[in-house]
Amino acid sequence: MSQKFSLDGQVIPFEDGETIMQAATKAGVFIPHLCYHPEFKPHGSCKLCTVKVNGRQTASCTMRASTGMVVENNTEELNGERRALTQMLFVEGNHFCPSCEKSGNCQLQATAYHLGMMSPHYDHFFPNRPVDATHPDFFIDFNRCILCSLCVRASRDVDKKNVFALSGRGIKTHLIVNAASGNLADTDFSLADKAAQVCPVGVILQKRQGFAVPIGERTYDKAPIAAQREPEMEGAPK
Amino acid sequence: MALNEMGAEALAEIVDQIATRYQRDPVNLLQILREIQEVCDWLPPAAIDQLQTLLNVPRTKIEGVAGFYSFFYTKPRGRYRILFSDNITDRMQGNQPLIKQLCENLWIEPGKTSEDGLVSVDSTSCTGMCDQGPALLVNNRAIPQLTATRITEIADLVRNKTPLADWPADYFAVDNNIRKADILLASEMTPGDALRAARGRTPSDGVKASNTRSWREGLPSGISGPSAMLDEIKRANLRGRGGAGFTTGLKWEACRNAPLKSGQQRFVVCNADEGEPGTFKDRVLLTTQADLVIEGMTVAAYTIGAEQGFIYLRGEYRYLLDSLNAALERRRKENLLGENILGIPGADFDIKIHLGAGAYVCGEESALIESLEGKRGTPRNRPPFPVTNGYLDQPTIVNNVETFAAAALIALNGGEWYAAIGTSHSAGTKILSVSGDCERPGIYEYPFGVTIQQVLDDCGASATQAVQVSGPSGVCVGVDEFARRICFEDIPTAGAFMVFNQSRDMFEVARNFVHFFQHESCGFCTPCRVGTSLLVNMMDKLHNGHGSSYDFSEIEKLNLLLQTTSHCGLGHTACNPVLDTIAKFRPAYEKRMKHDQFEPAFDLDRALSQARQMTGRDDSGAHFSTSKVALGEKA
């Protein structure tokens, strides 16, 4: 393993085929991200992981590392852009952290704290997104969906069920479930599904589990997101 | 026939027939959905149920695709689905009063379906009829040159439920309006001549048919034939006509050299998804020079070694489908397509037409390929590029209609001949789609290097304030720049040339373009999905009289973010029209900067508009007036 690139001045080794994100994570460097998950094929849509490679912005989760790259990550400019993107995700949906079951375990919230987001900055869109509570074991609260498509990928690639997909276009893009009725109850979604565990925000919530871990003792209450090993890494096979 | 007149069994049979005609292959999903909708007027849930089984794909996939494209309807939209083209040129030609008139005549609201399920009226992005607008599409058939009289007639036809086939044929007549023809539009090439020239161009070195990988190796001229053709394309210095101007020779060479895995092949794709507002030259090329375009594709297939080609035709040009299919069929009969082309054993190449369904982003080549594969038209992550990993992950070239037409002429006349036309860095001619404020809108073909002023003189434009070159994603050119030239070294263009005279409000032009980008954003990446909506809100805020200098700096910040972090060119260029007009037509914006300090976008009186609509009131009591309730003031 002799290949290396520079990340904020630090030398990062990598193997053939690895992305900047993969190599950085292995080396213990945090790059903010929401749609990236080490177990799934990178999507490159949230753009939170945007870094500068040789002076040009690109998504680090899809960009393969190559020898001699000069990559900027933790800079004021990039964090400013990421903050604006996070604010966009907040105003696009309906995110009310104080009343959200996921508060403290939410990657969007933790990322906003990490980036020093003090306000939503933009005017809220207040979209009308009804909650689906038809399933015996789950709620789907579409209000919080950030369209990362992790549940789509998990259900398709791991569970082999295709319970979720994105439909619509542009600002009307939205999550749908695999049933003519549009209700989760009419799909074969179940507790054992990988897709039930990957939502980085509070869309897919298990019923009768509300606030089992009290606020203050949750994942990101204990340590900020940048200081954590990826929770998904710990549970990951191999 | 509407669904309610069709029994469940009849529907099932139709869906089965259509799916079977497309080999029940999910890669053909767009075409299957289009044909079902052409029969049923929408995509009924029963049809989607059945497709799940027939194509063996999950419902989520079908609904995801159907939901992406503007022209697919998963809810009934009426037997007559009328969409007004809403480019800025249509607006200048007065489409807004016509929309209002039609809606009033039919007693419906824009965007909604009539209570009896007969008709819906809405607007859509530019339909490519800017030289003969205002225009509309009814069930995807174009009607240009609308007038108030024509609208009254259309309302009568709809109310009387006259089948579309019985509407007067002259409604649907589309003019070519060729005002200036050069090598492409004036070409009188005999079909097949360019192919014969491509073959004959090479030193004859005997039959090298040992390698049967593709038909280029099977030609009598052997390997050197295609490479000689490639050399001509390079010598011609041909660059892509879709706007980006990538060197065609390099693209073809990269695809030709891309390794093939077992069972793979190479593909030639013609990008006829002419979606850039203000552009309509591909429509005219495909109408008047279809053979030249198809022959160019065949030359490309010969050069790179492809057996299958596609024409990705935008849904708005549905009316060209039959004539293009007829041209393909005639060429098959003339042995210019199909198997053993020109009688050469193993020389196989054929072309299928794939219709789009209303999505500008599919003009981006990797989104176009996704769409060809029957998916949502989301641009791919690149690299890898289509030349190595394109259609079905196999080597693919995607070129513009005009590029292929030029390639045919290069095959016929040689690279040196072509390179001598135009400027040193921009060889050949460029077809411009001229519209807006001028006496003679239409199609103008010039050698590269023509000045903006020359085009304005030729099309009879006077008192011109600005020209939007290459559409909303291009540049807005002011009077002091009219000496600039159309070419890659100065102002590159995909072909749009929209003229605005001094009576036009350039702020409203930019606002129209911003709405266009918002409507067409694919929604994949955060900056473009949310950013284009934020930009629309900001421009609407200025329009509504709440602008301050704060909003200017916000627009500029947003622009930077979209340029640096968006996934594809749509997001990168979405702020261009605003930035250009702010820089060049500042007074149009200053007029709207009514406040020194920040003003919220919220407007109480406007917020009451819904209540006014519901109660049918518009009297003074139904309006909010600041003078009455301002603090410290008595009513």
C-alpha cells in the first residue's frame, strides 16, 4: 500500500479503487456526509461530503482517490457550503427537533451542530407530507425525509424487497413505498429488514419504542458526530 | 378511448400487447408507459399492477419512472390534455391571455382536470415552436401559431368531444422557416453517398474479415476503413453541437478503443432531446434532412464499430415519429440500414427511436442514457464516461443531431473541406434557432464566426436590447457586445438565439428562466433541488415588490453554491440568467429594490388570495390594507 494523497496536509494512504471518503474514514478523518453509508454503493446526492480536489469541488464519496491528489476538507469555505446545504435540507422538509423521536440520534441534527448551523437561514417551504402509520410496527414520517435513498438501497440491495423508491422530480421528489395503496402496511416491510435500520433522520421509526433511551444519553449527546466512529461501521459485518 | 369506457379485460389485453411488442423488457419501460397512456389517456393502477408481473419489476420502479417525467400521468388528466408552451418567447407572443381564455371557455382552472374528466389545461417548458408561437401540445401533438380565434375553436372541439384525429389538419402544420441555408440545410446528398464515400476513402488492402467482433472489421476495406474515417473527422476538427463543444473525433476514438467484455457491443446515440428553451433547429433538421442525420449515425457506427443505434427524440416532437420511422424503413429497403449494409456481409447496423416524456435534464448525455434504459433521468456519477460505460454499461457515443449531420458531410467531402469552413477553432457551420423580437424568426445556418449583429440584421431585429444566446443556460448579450462572434472561441452556442427589444423587461426574462430550471431540476442533488426553488422564491420576492440589497447578495451566494456543488450542468448554469442580467441590466433590478432594509417575502394580502378565490370575492373588504391597521393609526 504505497499510494497516498494529501488531505488537509495529512498524508492518507489508500488502496486501488477506494474513494476519498473510504480512505479518509479508515485514516480516522471525518468528512461530513448524510447519503453515504459504508455498506452501500455511494449515491453522491446530498453533496455534504463535497471536498476540493486539486482546487475543484467534488463529492468525496464517489470520487476515487488517486496518487498525488491534494484534497481540502475541513476548511471554512467548504464548511460554509456544507452549512448552506444542511440549511437547505432543513427548510425543504419539516424538521422540529424538540418533538422528534430521533433527536440526539439524528445525523442531520448532529451534522448541523458540527457545522455550527445557528438558524435555518432560508424561508421554510412547509411542504404538506402526511405521515403513514398504517404498518403495525413502523411509522413513516415523510416530513423528515432528506431523500438520501439509504432505505431504497438497503431494501433493494440487502433485503431484496424494493420496499422504497424515489418518485417525482425536482423539489417534488419524494419517497414512495411498494404498494398500490401507497401504504407501508401493504408492503412486506418488516422489523428484520436492513432498511428499517439505516434512516439517518427520523423518517422510519419503530412503534412502541419512543424515547426508550432518554434525551441526554443518546448517540450524539455523548460525543459530537465528528468524534465518533461511524455507528454503522461498528455494526458492520467483517 | 377513455378508461371508464374500457373494461378491465380490454385494458389487460392492451397492456399485454404493448408489453409483448417491447419484449416485456424493463429497459423499454418508457416506451411501454407512453403507448399505454396513448391508449388509456393516463396510467391506470391496474396497468401498473399488470406491468409488475409482465416485466418482473417492482411497482416502486414503475411509479418512480412514471413520476419523473412530466408527460406521464398516474392520475386522470382528461381525454384532452392541453399543455401551453411557456417559454419567454411564448409569453412575449401572448400565451398568458390565451391560457386564461381557454380556461374560462372550458370552465376550468389551470393545472386541474375538469369535473367531468374531459380536459385539463396546464403549461409546460418550451416545446420548440418559438418561431411560430404561442404554441401548445394537446395529447403530445403540437399546435403552433395560436390566436384567440383558434383558442375558441379548440374549446368548441373539446366541448363537442371531437376526436383529435378529426381536428383540422392545418392546426398541426409546423413550418420549417428556413431563412438561411448553408452546407447542412442545403444538402442534396443522395442517401448512401456518404457511406460509400467513407468506404471508398480508404486504401484497399483486401478483405480482413477474420475478426467478426463488429461490422467494421467485416468490411472489405478492413480495419483501415474506419480509422481513415476517424482521421477525416479529426481533420475536420468537428466539435459537438449540443453546446459543450467536445471534440467529436476524440469521443469516437475513445469509444472505438474502449474494450468490450464478452457479450457487449458499442452503441451510437443521437441526442434529439432538444430541450433548451429557444432551440428548435434539430426539429427542422429531422424534418428536412433526416437522411443526413441517419447517415451520419451510420458513418459513426462504421467508424466505432456499432451495431445498434438510438435516436432519443424529445416527447414534444412525438409528431415526427411516423416520418422518422418511415425514413428508417425506407433506408432498410435501400439496404442502407439493417443487415449487410450496401451488400457487405456482416455490415449490420440498425436504429430504434426512443421517445422522451418531458424532461429537459435528459439532454445531459448520462441522464439520457439512464432514460434510454427505462429509468429516471438522473445524471450519473462520472467518471466513468459513456464512451466506456454508457448504454447498459457498454461503450456508447452520444452526439447531437447536428453533429451527425455534419459527420455525414465530412464522410462525403472530407475533413479538409470541412475544416476550411468557419474559424480556426470552430470548423463548419452552426444552425441558429432565431426567435423573439424580429421580423423573420426561424432557422439560420452560418459558418462559425458570424457576429451577433449580422444575425440581428438578417432576421430583421430593431431596437434590440439583448440577445440570449444558447438559451437560459447560455449567455445574455447586451448591445455593447453585438460585435462578438458565434464560435467556440467567443460565444459558443447550442443554437438558441432569442432576441429582446427595448420594450422587454429583462428581469422578467430571467425570472421565466429561473422558473424553468426549477421545474426541470431532476431533484437528485441537494443544491440544485432546493437551490433552484430558493432562487425562484427570491426572484418572485423581487417581482412582488419586497426586494432589498440583501436579496442581491443572497442570490449571488446561492449562485456560487450551485456552481460549485451541483451534480450536473443544470445546477451549474441555473443562476446564469440572473447573474448575467444583474450584471448587464441592473436598472431592471434596481426598479425592484424598493427597500433599503431587509423585507420578508411574506405578504399578508397575497396570503389572502386563496380565501378570495374560495369565496369568489375581490372587493376592497377582501383585501388587506396597511393604511388601515398600521400601528398607532386609527381605522
